[in-house]
Amino acid sequence: LLNFRYRRHIKANNGKSGASRDRSGTAGKNVVLKVPVGTQIIDEESEEVIVDLDKPEMEFQVVQGGKGGLGNTNFKSSTNRAPRHFTYGQPGEEKYVLLKLKVLSDVGIIGMPNAGKSKFLTRCSNADTKVGDYPFTTIRPHLGVAKVDDSEIVIADIPGIISDAHLGVGLGHKFLKHIERCKILLHLIDVTHDDVISAYDCTHNELGLYNSDLVKKEEVVVLNKCDLPEEAEILEKKNHLANYLDKEVLCLSIDDDLQPILRLLSKKLKKNNPRETDVYDPFKA
């Protein structure tokens, strides 16, 4: 949507006037704006979503153009063969709108800053993400397409979530909105964190405070960076978190094959969305 940052006013050209010999005026050309899939058009005054362009090749008419007037030949009669009467045209609609982009992905990678989200996306897909050993390496969502056997899934790397993110702290609402589009969540937790439960709760609670529906999404929880601590420490933290959540917690090291996790994500996607077979690939659009 950067193309619209300095293009605040968009106006279609007027049609042309009619001419002699009963010739009608030429209609003005439509103005067609191309936006990324996932763009919402919002009425600035009412803040209502006019349309959610969440499918490729989807089109929508936001405002109606004007209507031409009637020339004098429309008022001919048997008693008045050369009338001078005519009517003016009607102006087109005007509307102030906001364009809001929410990325479309099958899986959203969430977690605190420096949990290894960008590294995971880089390893499993063709995404070119910035990776570094410091918080907020990712400052905007990145998309990647991961191959899983004979299928593909779109994965989004969501910037790290910190306490009070729902209030705009850190990168705040700029990235929490993108999680709404994800079908399932991959929650990465740095196993070297002193308290993995508090690390989980920090991210989980912020999602719920922003939008209660987000915590209802299916989630796969993974302890990441398991090549760093001792095996006994990893096992203790894994069991502690699994008992707290009452569900399976996976472990991941830097040299581990990612296919088992990707297959699990793909299986859950097919289970939750059995009718959806076509994957929207953002790199082919």
C-alpha cells in the first residue's frame, strides 16, 4: 500500500460533452486501483469495513461515477423541432476511505522477541528475513511458502509480542492485526528463558486482550533453541509447560529437520479447512 502514501486524492476524469448531429458525449474512464490481497477498505467517517478484498482477482466498486445530462434532442417534439432545453448531469460520489492491509497466511509464527521466529521461517521457506540475536529483528510481518511433501503452506513471521502490546507498546497494533488472518498459530518459546510458562502467558494474554477470538485459534507450541541448554533442563521445562497447558509441547534444535513440524501444521490445516485445497502464494501474485 506504499503507492498510496503520497497519493491522497484519486479522481476519475470527466466524460466529454455531446456534439452536433445527435452525438452523445463519451463516458469518462473508470479508475482501477490495484491493492494487495488482504486489503480492507474502510469508511473513514463511520469506520465500517466497506469490503474485505481477501481473495485474488476480487473486484469491488467503491464509488459510483456521475451521470451525463440530456441534450436538446431528447426534448424534440412535433411542435418543437429545435429545442434549446437540456439538463445538467449528476456529479459522481465522493468518499474518504482508509486502506488497511492484513496479511493472508495459513500459519502465524508468534512468540516473544528473539524466540527464533525469523530463523524458523528462513529455514523452512523461500522468505528472505532479517535474523539477528537481538529483539525486534522483525519490524513487519514476513511471508514465506513452505513445501510439505506434495503441498504448500503460507507462513507469516509476526514481529515479537511484548507485554502491553495490545495497548500499542512495542510494535503494538501494527502487527497484532495480522494474526487475525492466520488459520492456526505456531507459538515459539525460547527454551533458555528462565520461566517458559511466563513467556508463554505473556504472548497468549496479549493476544486475548487485543482480540478474544485469537486465543481460540488452534496452536502448536514449540520450545526452540534446544541445542543450547542441557538435556535435563530441556526435559524439565518441556514437562512443566506441557502439564501447565495440558497438551503436547514440541522441541526444536537448530539442526533438527523441520518437516515433522510442518507436516503437523499441514495436517491441522487440512482438518480445520477440509474444503480449501488452493493455496494463495503471495510470491506468485
